[in-house]
Amino acid sequence: MGAGAFFRRSEDHRAQAADAFKAKGAAGAGAESSEAILPGGPPASTVAAPPEASSGAAARLSAHQARSLAHVLRKEGIGLDDSVGEQQLREALEAVGAPLPEALRGRLGSPCAVGGASAAEGEVLREVLAQVEDVLPEHRPLGSAAPSPDASLGHPLRGVSVYHLGSDMLRDVDAVGLGPQSRVYEVEPVVIRPRGEKVRCPRDGLPGAAYVDAVTGVDHAGPATFMLSYTWGYTIGDIVDSLSAFCERERLNQKSTYVWMCALCINQHQVMAASSAKESDDLVRTESVPFDHFRQEFGDRVNGIKHVVALMAPWDAPLYVTRVWCVFEMYTADEMDVKVTIIMPPREEDALRANLRKDRQGASDVIRKLGAIDVQHAQASVPRDRECILDLVAKGPGFDQFNHTVGRHLQNWVVDTSENYLQSMFDSGTATVDPEFMLLCENVNKLLRQMRHTKRATDIVEKALSLMEQSDCPLTVDRANMYRQIGIARREKAQFDAADKAFAEASRIHEATNTMESAEGALVLLNWGINKVELDELDGASNTFACAWDIARRLDLAGTNVGGLLHRWSGILSFKQGHFAKAASEAGEAMDIFRRTGYGVGVELLFEAGQAREQTGDFEGALEALEEARAICESKKCSNEDRRRRIETAIERVRPAVSLEMPAP
């Protein structure tokens, strides 16, 4: 579950707490002071009170009121040794139900520092603030020069250390009969909430604190290093393992790396109290707090911490993308331009690596799935949350842009993780020419090309080719595939002659190993034909495509993406030859196959279809294809200005012709 829902749910209880403070009035100095609970410490009655002033100011404040006064002053950004004006102090005292001391009333200027007041005024003000400091010294602001055993206690950006999660918290989970496989929603009621049950919240002074405020010591809690974006459906073990691996990879000290997690850093006692007060009616309860309010509170935390770490599991179908708060958190981080890091449990990293070494299509399929993410299909435990978030998206960036931004982050995560794994093998000298490693190189190369990282893709295949040549690799299908990938990389760099040689070598290996009659053989011929089109060797391209078609039909590949690519490039060849009707037909066949297989119809294919239809006089069909191409460009924020210009020029050229075709009304 995302953090935002808990910010909002806590607001109801905060309002109730504020009303309770006002209702107590001066009577709060009675029995409550003898039962007040200190965060992680003894009852307030055991704390020595400061010397009583002649004005009686110190005696007017109960321990509870002093604690609450510290909270109010801190909330306003006022340190215990800062300048405090009469009006500021009056409002703070009223908020905790205590009157302004007579000695201060009407005599302090605004603002008036302690040192700038008269001797009598300064003495009383010092006593008020001293009592606050004696009762609750840890309420100094972060960064205060005054000594404090735990300066971040009660701070809204306080987090729990990775060390604490892997030690104390896991021990507590084991102690209640659960284990690392337990999910957050199972651990919360028996470990997380009970931790702060007998601790007074340092933020509002009420009994019951957030887990993070019931943990003390700099090895266990401190100012958050990053915010964890996750769902409550993840297991505690996966969370701990992922964060530990992240610290190891980034060389971070687990004792000083603090994580802001909603389950631990939002006061779950307030959440439950608010929920009970509203009879657990999510729809009624959510109406009580404006969505913009808790969205702002969430945004403030993202902006304050400035680093969001998103946890993904499993790697090939992350639960994360099914939760509307999670994808909204990632988009918010991107919108605020804060750092986003995606991590996964080590076992999921192992699964991804195994897939890259054994499955020719798996990672590419996942990339396409992540690119097709749709926030409108994501769910939330509170229906109103989902409605509000979808409304924000619709009125803001729009669903296409939102989905593209989040999807791009997730796609880059898979690609970067895969590339780093392969690169580590090259760097460590463990790279070999065995079939699994060659497939790994091929898959990473394909992923990089899918994401338009052409140079990085070329570097991978060039290294792989160099490795094969140095090791006198035998003629195998893997070697032929690598030459095909080299040819594609060189073609994308417009090195068509060098690409032609690579495709010729791949074809020679297939012939020598009797493997041309295969999907790999058909792909070599397809790409060789594409390269010949680029070289304007149109007859050679036509013959090569014909051979590829023969293999594709015999192997029943005509309806797959191989057939789609053959249709597309046969259409481009036909257009160059002036056969426009055939070109339009081939483009249409390609689009049908790609839509059916989920491969996706790209901007270039739509533009090619539009051009071919225009040449045949099908202006309405041409405009339809061109406008679809423009819509894709806009939704994906296409940065290719030349492509945008070509599409717009074609639309401007075709639209008048469509108008002329329209029958008279």
C-alpha cells in the first residue's frame, strides 16, 4: 500500500487531538502529568521539573502541556533557543490549553529574543522554555547545535535504519511466530503497531507513537536517506534483503542508512483511531480530508527526502505496477525531479539473470509489458484514493504521458540491470563463449536496441564478437546470431557496407551448419534484405526477402512478428519501386500482425502506410494513419524533431485532399 493513504487517514485523528488539547484547558496540570508517557522513557512524573519561578509560570504547565508546547513550537520552525514573540508564545500556549503567564502578558515585543527582553520577562520566558527542554529535550529541530541524544525523534522525515530492519525488527517478527516470508500487512498489527503502543507520540503528545518514534539510538533511526516506495503485499524478508543488497552495492553503512516507510513512519495508532471513529467506512472517512491536502503532505516528504527507492518483485510481473499509489509515487518523484532508484530482491535478480541466459524472448516481452502499463487498471485498498488519483492524472499530464513516464522508468530498470550484469562479466574476465553467455549478449543487445540505446548495444556486440574471434569459437548458431546482431548494430549506425559483410558471414555459418531452415536463418535473410534496401540494391533485396518468405511460410512464421517485419520491409521496397498499392497493402498486413501479437505499431510504420495510401489516392486512410502517428509522438514526448516535422507536413498536405473528397451535404 502506498504512503499517501496513511497521510490522509492520520489527518482525522490529528484534528481530534487538537480539539482534545483545547478541551483540556488549564486543567491539564492535574492527574495527566503523573501518567504522561515519555518516548522510550519513564513516566513524565519521574523527570525532574525545573526550578519554579516567582511568577509561577513553570507551575502552570503540566508535563503534557510542556511536551505539546514543544511540538507546537517545533511545528512552527521555532527552536528552543530561537527568538519567540509574544503572539507566537500565546498561540502555542493556547493550543496546548495553558494560559499565557501574567509576567509576559502585554510586556514582550513581537518578536523578542530571550536575550533582548527585560530581566523579568527573560527570566519567565526562559523558565517556560526550560521546562519544555527538561521534559522533552529531543524536540530540538534537526541540525540544532544543542546536545541531544536523538535529534531526529518526532521529525516528519525520520526513518528506520536498514541495520535495524535486518536485526531488531526481524527478531521481533520471529518472536511473534511469523518469519521473513510474512507480508507487511501481517506484521503491522502484531509487531509494528505494538512497538509504539506504550510510547507517547512526540509529534502530538498523545499515547501511541509511530514505530520509528519508538526506536532510539543513531544505529536504529535518523533523518531519512531515502523513501521506500513499495506495497504492503511484499514480504518483510524481501524488503530487508533488497535494502541490504542495495547498501552493499552502493557501499552504504546500514547503521546510518535510514529508510522512510509508511508502515513504520506513519502513526498506525492514529490510523486505527481515525478508522474506528469513522466506523471503518473508507468512503465516508476519505471525504473528511481533501485529497489535495494529503497529496501535498506526501509531496513534501518526497521533496524533503529527495530520493525515492522503488521495490519491484517479481521482476517479470511486479506487484508494484498493480497498485495505484505506487505508480503515483513514482510519477510524483519524476515530476519533482528527485532521484528514483529501482531495486529488487536478490532472488529476483538471480531469476532475471537466468532468464537472460536461457530465454531468447523473455526479457524483451517484459520490456513491452512494462511499456504498456496503464494506471487506469491499477487498484487501491481505498476506492476513493483510486478515483482521486485518476482524476488528478486526467486533469494533469493525461493518462498517456503518465503511463509513458512510469513505464519508461520501469523499462530502463530492466535494461540497466541486465546491462550491468553483462558488463560485470566482461570487466571481471568471467565472460566466455559458451551458448548461455552468447545468448546473454544477444538479449542485452536486443533490450538496448528496444530502448534506442544504439551505441551501448553496439559496444556489447562488438565486445562479444572480439571475444569469439580471440577464442577461436566454432561455427555455431550462436556465432551466426552474434554476426546478425553486429550487422544490425552497424546498419543502425549507417555503416551499410560493414553491415552487409556481417550478414553475409552469418548466412555462411547457417549454410555451413545446415541451420538456415530456422527462425534464426529467416531473421538473417530478413535483415540482410533490409540492409540491401538501404543500399538501394533493390533487386538483391527482393530476392533475399523472397528466400526469407519461403522459410517463414514453411515454419509457420508468417503470422508472427517475423512475418510482420517481412511485410513492413516488403512494403518499403515496393514503395521505392513505385508499386504504391502493394506498398499500402504490405503496410496494412504488418500493422494487423503487430496489433494481434502485441508487438505494437510504431510511428514509422504508420508514416509509411500514410505515404503509400496517399500515393494510391486513399487520402482518408492516409490521414488516419498519419494522425495516429502524431498521437503516438505526442503521448511519448517524441524528441525527434525531424520525424515530427515530416508527419505534420504530410498531414497538412493530405487534409485538404480529404476535404475535397467529402460529399456535399
